[in-house]
Amino acid sequence: MLWGLKKKSILALFSLIFLAGALHSQVSWAISEADLYIWTALAIIICASFIGLAYMAARLFELSILEAWVKIEINELFASAVIAAFCIGLIASVNGAAQFLVGDNTADVTQSAQAFLANTLYADGRALYSKLGDAYFNLAKVTSYTYTAGISASLVSMSISQSPASGMSPLLSALGQAMDNTAQFMMLAAAQFSFLQFFASAATIMLPVGIFLRSFSLTRKIGGTLLAAVIASSVIYPASFFVAGEVYRAYRPSMVAKSGSISVAAAGDPPLANVVCNPFMQRFVQGPVPFLGGEMGWSFVICTPICIIPGIGQAACKTCYDIIQIMFYIVKSTFPIAMGAILAASLSGLGTDELMSGYYAPLLRQGLPAVTEYSVLSVVVFLIPLIIAISMLRNLAITFGGEPQLYGLSKLV
């Protein structure tokens, strides 16, 4: 029995030592740092120590039941050592394959998957969102443009108020929803990036713990399930992004071309905006005393000092008031007429053809389809690694002696 234990232990430790070189060369990988090899080997040694103590106690106190238990646990210890060697070998192999595929000897499978998410998926979403943001600003400026022009003559006044691009408002709503969808899938890519880092960091601790738990009958099923979860989440899941990345890159040129061609007409300022928004014009209309209004306020400020001058009398006050009233009447009558002529000329740039070619067509043919393609590709990139990881989790749990039925997750596949 002891000779069999020695042979099995030597074989398991030789497997770990043989893989140490490949593992040590991948020190940049969070899951394959040198301490992972040390802690995994230490977990096997601790398990062997427990079994050895139990064997000595069984021989010392002549406990046949305990000795029978030791014989069973020795076989499971050997199986756990083989599983540990398999896990470390799988980590080193996947890491080496990732370095070969990306052409970077310092990258690992987790970093490669994160680079794809950050530099490709998230970056494409950010570029698309920026294009949509510029289009939304210009479209909102055009659709909210409203003008009023009129003619005032004594007691008779006529005016007209129009919003030439108000019919484009539904497109503005659709564009806002497209921006929200793009932002949500960018957040999904960022969440996947964070989960990859979490899985890689947790594996350094949980892999030796799983090996330790797998070595004893009382916790064998828990340990096997934990080992399967560690390998599926920190090795299989990031490696699956290579498959998802190939699918994404196959359809990416079409989406990027549509995203790059989103270009709506730049919405300029309304006519005479510098005049209407001029502070002096606002002060003239409001008057020096805002609560009195423009006409009455200017009359109060200008005419009151004239009226209190001795010898001038009521005639001078009335003349002052009439002059101010005439000035306001001229401005109120002539400015809308001039404004109406200028606005009529500017309408040539907001006709149906201009709105269709400048705003509707670019967004309908490039903008919204680009958002649809990005959304579908983001879902594909999310589902492919998830399905592969869950499938392998179930298979690995069966292989390692764990529980494959994890809250019904296996039913998804």
C-alpha cells in the first residue's frame, strides 16, 4: 500500500513539476502566476499530510475502519493530483495559444479578451455614440426651430408662426433611443471586462481550495463543482472570446462603414440671432425698469425729469411721451417686416428635400442600421462565451466528480 502511495505521489508531483516551467513563463497572467503553482502543490501536500496522519493513527490505534478510509482517500488524492496537473496544464496551454493568436508574448487569455472588449467592442460603441450625439444635437436644433413674423399697423396686426422641421420630431425620439441602446451595450462590454478580471483574480485562490476540497470524500462534490466553476470562468470563458471575436470581426466592417458615414447637415444659428439675442436689444425691449415694460419704462425714466423742470410744462411731457411711443411703434412695425423677409429667404434651406437629404436619409440609411448591427453583435459577443462556459461547466463538473445541476443553469444549454 505504501509503495503504491509513493508511486502515485511521485507521478502526480512529477506532473506538477513538469508543468512548472511553462507556468512560470506566464507570470504576467493573473491566473497563472508562480504562486498558483506553489499553492496548488501545497494543497496536494497538505491533503497527503492529512491522509498520512490518518494512516498513522489507524495503525497506532489499530482502527480498521480508519485504515479502510485511508485506502479510499489515497486513490482520491491521486485523482485530485491528476486533476491539478490537468488544470495547470490547461491554463498554460490556453495561455500559450492566446499569445500565439494575438502575437504578444506578454499577453494572456484574460488580457487578450479584455483587449478585444476595450479596444474593439467598446471603442466601436464609443465612436458610434459620438456620431449619434453630433447628429442628435443638430437634429434637435432644427426640429425645435420656430419663428414668428408679422406686420403691425396701428390697431391692425398680422403674424405667422411656423416650425418648418417639427415633423422630424419622431426621428429625434428614435435617435435618442438609439443612443440609449448603444450606451447600454457599451456598459455590457465594460461589465464583461470587469467580470474577466474578477474571475482571473478569484481563480488564484479558488483553484487550490477546490483541489483541497476535492481530495476528501466529505467535500468531494463541492470541490469538484468549485474546480469546474474556476476552470469554466477563468479559462474557458475568456478563451471563448476568441470565437466571439471572430464572429464580430466578420460583420464589423459593415457596421463601422455605416457608423463612419453618419453625417447630418450642421444646423446653424437662426437668422438675425446676433440682433435678437443682443443685450442692448433686450434692454431696449424690456426698458430700464423691467416691471413697467419697455415703452412705459423708457417714458418714466426719460420724460419724468423733463416734466419736473420749471417752465416747460405739460406740453413738453406729452411731446417726450409721443416721441418714445413713435419710436417703439416704428421698431415694432418695421422689425417684424424685415424679419419676415429674412426668414422667408432662410426657409430655402429647410425645405422638404433639404430635410430629407440632410437629416432623414443619413440617419435612416446609416445611423439606425449601424445601431441595430452593433446591438446584435454585442448580444452575440455576450452569449457565445456564456453558452460555451456553461456547457463546459457542466461537463467539467461531471469529470471532476462535482454537481452538474447548478440551479438549473445546465438547462440553458
